[in-house]
Amino acid sequence: MTSSPGNYPSLTKLFLDAIDQHPNPRAQIYRTAGGWQSHSSTEMLRRIAGLSKALATLGVRAGDRVGIFAPNCAEWHIADFAILGLGAVDVPIYYNESPDRLEYIWNDAGVKVAVVSAGAQEEKIAASRSKIPALEKIIVCGGSVPPRGDFLDYAALIASANDADIAAYRASAALVQPDHLATLIYTSGTTGEPKGVMLTHSNLSSNSIDATSTIGYFPNDLQLSFLPLSHVYERIFDYTALFHGVSIAYLDKIDDLAKALLEVRPTIAAAVPRVFEKSYANILAKGHEEKGIRRKIFDWAIRVASAASRWKAYGEKPSLSLKLQWDIANSLVYSKIRAGVGGNLRFFYSGGAPLETSLAEFFWTIGIPLYQGYGLTESSPVISTNIPDSNKVGTVGRPIRNCEVKIAEDGEILAHGPNIMRGYYNKPDATRDALSSDGWLRTGDVGHLDSDGFLVITDRKKELIKTAAGKFVAPAPIENKLKTSRFISNAMVVGDRRKFCSVLIVPNAPAIQDYARSQNVNLSAAAICTDPWVHKLIEDELARLTENFAQYERPKRFALIEKDFTFADGELTHTLKLKRRVVEQRYRNVIESLYAEFEEPRPQSGRRP
């Protein structure tokens, strides 16, 4: 297959081919008040055809913009393919998006009709309705909608869909061409105004085909969908599952992930590093709750995992003694950890941000394969990925088939291929900044290709810290290393144009209190950020975890802050990456105090100014 977009089918063709070739009695699995329910791929197609007919009746034509505003649910994909089958363009919104950004995005895109979830999303749309003048009708899913003029009931619209409607949908979908615009996905961005990334059918279908060509999907696979479908990462992952006839279980609230893993018992899932960081912290916390011999066994098993990482994560030959120790640790500890995530996982994918290498090693060693990949919304999204027959822990894999990667003189990663966006909607200047005249995407990330052709990401180009001495510091590797401590929940390195680097640290209060009790230290939760004993504990952790960094990279001072960074507070993107400028502004007084001239460091309170 060449890189010509014309050689990739439309998304609707891939979907209909899958319906015909891989019929699935449990295509979509979803939670209800009565538990997990499902319906078949045949029923999914009937609902898509019914909604597509309704949209056409409302005046939606090829090229029109239709919004989707819902958490992960069966209706999300039904709306998506209903829209695409008309040749229209969908504009998804993060399910917990702020009214201001929602209004900006749908006004910029010119959304004509929207499909939204009942409840919180419906209420937000109702409140913003008068500020989105082009929006004519709103279809509400998952609730009983009384007559309200422009608000229509999804269930009523699809109720009578029949074979004739399915035939009409197939005919309409057949007219959709690979180079037609499929979606406008507005990047959350770490700074600045959101930009609408224009992705065509072939951008997305090529990525689904080329990024997963050797992964291997099986009829009995079950994929858990819990990252926001408004983001292209989960979306391409779910497309690939649907195109292989794999069942998808939708989780509408990521806070319920631990419970869902036990209930659904998926074989495949995509996640971001923050999920693995929290999972690792929870594993340690539960292990440290054990007493006596159980605690000693757990601590021993963690040491064995560290010793076995060269074998399990990198394939080096183990000693007979290590194999025996691992077998025992697996029976007593690792198997229980795997059971805690359902017991059926064949692999996890990690993307969206860099993952600390030691975390990847740990999960591989305890028997949870974890493949890392890399990409951007602008690349649909996958540029490179590790796969079962080509994996190197600590990298983000080799470039996918038909996607070229090269490194610019300043270290920036450049990518070219059928997966690269058409451009930014209504932003020609931004498009020229991102795309060269011959179609190379400037990713904004810094990295290199190793001797085996695997891509290694160093940091975001715009997030590199330049100290007053002219030294460049990549904050992410330092932050990721700090977050491997059971006493540290989150961290952000600061120090641009300063004499040295410092770091804002979110302490893991439960873990610290548990350790304090074991040391006979009386520590209240309210005193975590100011207590000298805690300060010394974190100071020692900081020294231990950064000893292998260059001297100019090691944070010299730190502040403990009381509240973790959240999306709700505007400090994280949809994929849980730090919005550094927002955090720096919010904690500007705390940061300034770190650089104030005083003789000795002292504990800093993280109360917001």
C-alpha cells in the first residue's frame, strides 16, 4: 500500500464492510441502571440509519457541521457514523467542556445540528443556546425529552428505522469519498485559542489501517473505551476495534475505571500515563496496608519485579534463581494485581504524553503488556508505535507504515504521510506554521531516532526550560521520575530564565500519613504541606530520584501544594497533560517565594494566591 490517500477507503466503507464480514452479537456494551447491557452490530446499524435519516430530514447535507457533545456511550459512535454517512462533518466536544469553549468551537465551526447527552450536556447546551446562532436543532440521547421546540428525542427519532432506511444509508455512505472532510477536532492546547484540526476520511482510515497492521485482533476481544471520544486517540482506537468486529464497552465516567475493569474484564484498552501512575500508586498503597508476613511478601515481590525487568521488559536471559523467584512472586502477588484489572488484559496502549520508563518496566514485569505510541491530533493521531513484534520499552516505537519521520536540526520531530491533517480550519497562518509547503508536520516535540529506528521523545519544544545560565532542561522526564515515588502524586518543574530549577509537588497524603504512623510520627492531614518532617521526607525523595540527572537539571527547591492539578480547574488538557502557563500563573506567588533570597530552604504552603 502506498501513501496516496486515494488508496484508503472512507470510514463508512470500513464500517459497513465490518458489519457484513464480522457480525457481532455484542458490538456495543453499555451501563444501565440494571447493569451492563449490549446490542448487536445489526442493531447498531439500524440505529445509525435511523439517526442519519432524521438528520437528513432536519436539513443536514454533505459538508454541514454536526456537533457531538456526550461522554463515551453507544450513542457517540451511532451519531458519528450517522453524520459521516451523509457526507457531513462532525465536531465533537469534550463531555465536560466549559460553556465558553463550547460556544467558541461550535460558532467557529458553524455547527447546524447537535447530538447531546441528557443531563449535564443538555443543560449546558440549553444555557448556551442563544450564543450559538447557527445551531438549529438539538437531538438529546439517554433521557425522556418533553416537547421543547428545538430539542428532539433521539429514541423517538430512531424507533421506526427499518430495512429501507438501512438501504438508504448504505447508498448515501457509498457516495462519501476518502478525501472528504470527516471531522473538525479542536485541540485543547496547553496555551492559546483552540484550533480546529481538519481530518479527512483517509487521514483517519489510513491511521487505523497502518498503525494497527500487526497488532492482532480476535473475535473474542473486548475493548474498554474510557478516554474521551472527543479526542482522536480513543476515537482511532475504537474505530480499529469496530473495523475488526471487536466488542466495545463504554465507560462514561473515568472515576469508575477500577470497578469497570472488574465488571467488564476487557482484553484491550487505551490509556494515558496518568492512569498508570495512579494505578502504580494504588498498588503500592494496598501493598503497604498489609501487615506482618503479607507485607514482607509484597515488599519482596516488588524487589523481584525490579530485578526481573531486564528479562520481562527487554528479553534478556534470566538466571534460574530469578525465574524461580518470579514464579513465586507471580503466584503470590502479580496474579492478584492482574486480577484487579479484570484478569483478561492482553495489552494496554499508552499514549498522549511520555510514560516514565520504570513504570513501563514494572507493568511488563508483572505480566501486563504495555505498548507505548506517539502522535498528535494533527496526525490522526499515530505517528509511531510499539507493537507485539517490534517493541522497545523506553521508546514510542518505530514510525508506522507509510508515515515518514525525520529530525530537524533543532531536534524537532517532523512527520509526513497520509495521516497528516489537511490544516487548521479558518486559520491559514497557523496552518503554514504547522505544515511545510511539501506537507511535513512540525510536531513541536523534540526527540531522536535511535540506532534501531525507534523514536525517543525528549519533551515538548515549547516546554523546554532555559535557565539563566543558558542550559536547556526538559521538565517531563524529571516530573515522571518524581511521580514514581509513592509519596508524590504529581509534580511540575519550573525555572525558565531562573538561576536554577524548582518544582511544585503534590504530596500523596494517604501514603505519607501511613508512613508517618509506621515511624511513630504524629501527622495530621491539614499539616501535610507545612510539616518539617514531611518536608525532609520529600527532600530526600527529590535527591534520590534526581541523582542521575545533570546538576543543572536537578530541582534545587520545591513547594508542596495542597490540591492536585485538574481539568476542571483548567490546569490539564483532555489527555491530562499539564497546562504549564496556567499552573505557573495560578501559583505565581508560591513560585516567586522559591526564588526569594533566603539562606535555607523552608516548607512552602501550596494554598492558592
